[in-house]
Amino acid sequence: MRYHVIHIKTSFKEEWQKDVFDQTLCNYGVDTIDGENYYIPSEVWAINSQRIMYFCVMHEDDGSVHWEGVEECPDENWNAVWESEHPVQELPLGIRIIPHCAFGAGYHETTSMMIDYLQQSAVSRQHSVFRKVLDHGTGTGVLAIFAKRLGAEHVVAVDIDEKSVANAKENAALNGEEIEVLHASAFSRQPSAFSLILANIHRNILLEYMPSYAASLTTGGELWMSGFYEEDCPVLIEAAAANGLRHLATHAKNEWRMLMFGKTINN
Ligand code: SAH
């Protein structure tokens, strides 16, 4: 496949603004981002070039984006070259992740906190919450893959973004882990279906899905969420309590927070 590479310099104040910018370019067909280089299949570029340029020009006004040009990649076998120059991410337990455009290379605080506690729980609790696991907003599939590697009997991973679904399937296969990966905005409510729900998503999405999370947990099941800051914790804890979920613990890594809840009664 032939590729074009777009060169864009960005200087956003917040990390999440760059994430949103990158995600929009992915929605326009960019399939790999490497620093200031945005790679897009040439046939997609031919269709979407106007939209992409317009989107970037909108940001140029506030100085956060600078368009540096676009060119056709000389190498037809570009994907293989890229992958040889950017080896897969090597994570604990021998887990390997190719991130492409999906979020979840494993190093971001919001992801690595979840990984740390998955590893600790697998040791200390003898897999009591590892029976049926749901990873809501799976991205690269990283958390789902860890849960499976750590002994979960069955893991369901869902994502709203089709590229993430494809990437999670690819990474599950790369790691030889069998995971049910679904393209869905949410899991359909399955009462008492999951012993552990993992959700590393934006605060507002977590709030929106709190009733579904609570209904879908088994009694004794746990909900672990991350992807937010200290100031978001009270409202999340309150929403969880309103849905019968007891606050078990708060963890921190830099400015990021992770919350753990337990379901003690059936609701
Ligand atoms: N679980 C990974 C990725 C987290 S990024 C990790 O921990 O690193 C959050 C992911 O949630 C993105 O891939 C995004 O596409 C997905 N997402 C956002 N809203 C969603 C929704 N309503 N339902 C399912 N997935 C959603």
C-alpha cells in the first residue's frame, strides 16, 4: 500500500488536547503517528486531504498547530519499514503491544496504574475477581490482554472506535490470548455478568455508564476505573454509591487517579 506522510508541528498546552487532535486525524484516515509525522494511505489522502488541511488550518489560528507539508512516502513497503524501526512495545509478563492509532501503549499513568493493580490482585487474591472480565474502552486491548494473561477465564473487550477494535484483535493474536473483542459504544446490559469491569475512559463517560457497570457486576464483583484527576473523584464516588457500589480504594500516579469499587448487594 502506498502512503503519504503529513508533517505537523503541534504545541498544545495540555496532553489531552494533542490526544483529541490526533484522534480526529485518525478519524480522517491517518493510521500511524510517529512524532510530527502522520501517515495516511495515499488513497485515503486523495479523498480526505481538503478536510484534513481545513482542520489543521483551524488550529493554526491559535498557534497550537503548524502545517509543515505533505509528501508521498518513497517506500512501497512502508508498513514493514515502520514496524522494523518502531519495535512493538515490550511490557511486563512478556506482553507485546503494537499501538498503531489506538490509545494504550501501556506506559500512560492511567493504563499503567490499572496494570499494576491487575498484577497485584492476581497474586494476592488468587483470581477471585478474574472470572469474567469486561474491558470497557479497550483501545489497543492492553488491559484485556493483561487480565487474560493473569488468569481471567473469559475477557470481553469493547470499543466504540473501529480502528481500536481491529488493533485490539491484532494485539490479542500477537500475544496468543483469546479475547472477545466487540465494536460497541457500550456493552449491552447483561445482569450480573462480570466479576471485574475495567474502564479507563473519560470521567463523563464513566458517569454515564455507572448504572450499567453496577447492573453488570456480580455480587462481590469490582469496578476499577481510571482516566481522571483528583477533582473528579468525589462525583465518581457519589455516582457509584448511588448505584450500590462501595468505594474500596483510591490510587494515584502523578496527577492521575484510579478508583476501585465493590458490589456488595444485587441491584
Ligand atoms: N484501555 C486502554 C485504552 C484507554 S483509551 C488503556 O487503558 O490504555 C479509551 C478508549 O475508550 C478509546 O479507545 C476510545 O475509543 C474508547 N471509548 C470512548 N468512549 C467509549 C464508549 N462510550 N464505549 C466504548 N469505548 C469507548
